[in-house]
Amino acid sequence: MESQPDDLPPDMIFEILTRLSLEDIGRCRLVSKAWNLTTYESIFMQQNCQRAKTISGCFIESWYKYCEPSPEFVSINNVSDCDPKLSLRFLPPPVKIEAATKQGILLCMNDYRTRRLRIPEYYVCKPSTKEWHQIPNPKTRYFTEKMAMLVLRSKPLRYKIVRFSQPKSPFTRYKSIWYKCYRCEIFDSETWAWKRLKDVLLPDGKFIGFEPVVSACGVLYSLMPDNEIFAFHEDTESWTTFELPFPLCKKDYFKHMKLVEYRGRLGMLCMGENFIMQLWVMEGHDMKIWSKRETISIEALRDVETHTTPAAMLSTGVALMRGYSAVVFYDVKSGRPSINVCKVGKFFDAIFPFQSDLEPVHLKKKSFTRGVGSAGGMRFPFLLFVVVLAWVFLFICSYLAYYS
């Protein structure tokens, strides 16, 4: 009789799992609830870093002189050979991170080299292996409001990018109700093309929100300012909104609220009074049932950073906290800051949780056409060339007509 997964000694299961790649760990999380819980523990992530050479931490979107972005990586691991000091210097500088995934794939944008024409360039890359390629541009004449990225498959790599942009008329009226309007486009690496979806219409002047999108169970979530959640479903290419339960929905009940990914599910870190933080988790997407998992004291952070707000949950026991000039890895179980306290500049915009291995994904540069009417960045130079050519042709015709 074959032994079941739960019949194996826990120590043996732990030793085996810590030697697996991130892709294999993702599959093992579906085997049993016990395996799922084990792979999200802080001690497991540290051991997996040492044995499987995985990387865990975050990218900080900092801004330096001349208002140029300068992403900086901070590792959660304290082992030197597991912290390779990742950077994005292998990309055409300077670049700005638009979206990040837990599979180690980033979406970056560069608009410095073509700043005069205001035409950006978009790159998909894996920083741990320094692989990258440029993808076709969306409709860049529309201002980008928010972008998100999902990895559907690692071998071979397949991903999708969702972009919400501002149309010429950001508000539209339908049946006597004013709606906030967003253009919605989606890029599929398999078809290598952008596809426009139906516009997103939010009533009563509501809008998607400012914070980076959180991905959980194949759904993209964004916290809206009125304590509602915007959800985009990749499989059906549709969107919904839903309200938060009490006390999450009550205004001014919490000082700060941040959507996070927790054990593969959607979570919420809430800052309250007296240096108390709560962790809420949505147990089921269909029923929208939330439960309070943890009540965390963050009083020990006062000696490190006076004013902090939650940024992410990197593991079951480690919360990433954001201050004015630093990010802190906070051990929520022992109630003390980790020794990894990263001092950054006074100006940093966003924090992107990041996890990766050192396995190549074989990103290949694919050719794409950029011309008149396309979504590519060469539309304006091509039109300029046509105008100049027409002007030269008219000049020659006038010259010949005058001297004939």
C-alpha cells in the first residue's frame, strides 16, 4: 500500500520541500493543507533560499535627481550568497517598474531615450538571470492609470499584462448616471499582441485606486478609495467590484489599509490605534467571506521608524513595513524588527514584493511591426518622415514648374 503524503514524517517532508524549485513548490501546495501551510512559513523560505538558491524580498521604486526612477532591491534573506544584490542595470536605463509577479518576472517601462516624443518602451525581464525582451507598445497616446501582470505558465513561459488607461473623455453619462471610464487592454505573450476589452465603467466618480495591483488565485485586486475592491478576472477577461465587510468598510475605523497576498489568498493589513495592526483574509472569493487572522503589536517599530504603514506580507511571519526613509522586515510572531532595515531616499513611490529562482525562462526577442496606425512607438517618426517626403516632393514640383 502506498503511503499518503500526510503519513510521511513532518521532518522528512520539510527537508524534501526546501530543496524544490518555486514552480515545484507551487504544485506541492495543492497536495495537502499541511504542505501548503509549511511552504509559507518564514523558516521554510530561509531554508529554501540556502538549498534551492531562491530569492525573496522586494523592489523599491525610488526617485533621485532629475526625477529619474531608480529601482532598488532589498532581500529578506540574511545569507550573503542568497542575496545577489539584484538590479535592473542590464536594461536600457533608466527604467520604472510597472508590475511584478511572484515568479520573478517584472514589467518595466523606459521613456527616457525617446522623451522628446513621449513614447515609452516596455520590457519584460527576469532580474535573477538578466533575461529581457521588448514587447509591442499599447495605445500610448492614452495615459496609463494602472498596469498588472500575471504568469500563467513557467515552462514554457506564458504571461498576460492588463493595462487600464485614461480615454479622451474620462467621464461618460449613461441613463442619467455619470461613470468614471477606463480603457482596458490585455497583452498575451502567446499571441504577442494587445487586445482591447470593454471599457471599465465605475459609477459615482469612483476610480480603481493608486496602489499596485495584488494578485491572488488568478484574480487581480485593487483597493478603491471608498473601501470597495476592484477585481479583474483573467480567465473571463471581466471585472467586478464588491464592498468590504464591517469593520473594514467603516470609514475612519482604521488609519491605514493595504491589500496583500497571504498564503495565496487575498488579505488586508489594517493599522489601528495604539500601534495595533490586524490581518484579515478573504476565505472564499465567491462568498466574499473575511476573517480576522492576526492581531499584531508594532510598538517595537517606534525605535526603528517612527511612522510606518504596512506594505506586504512576505511570509506567514514576516510583514514588510514602509516608513518615511526606510523599509523594515517585521517579525510578527516575535514582535521585533528584522535585522534587515533598508534606508532609502526620502522619495520612493511603490514597493513590489518579489520572489524568484535562478532558472532561465528563455525569454526570446520577438519581432513586431510598428508603423502608421499601429500601437507601436514608431508611429510619430513614420508620420514625420511622410510629411517631410511630401514637402520635398512639392518643392521639386514647384521648382520644375517655375523653370520649365
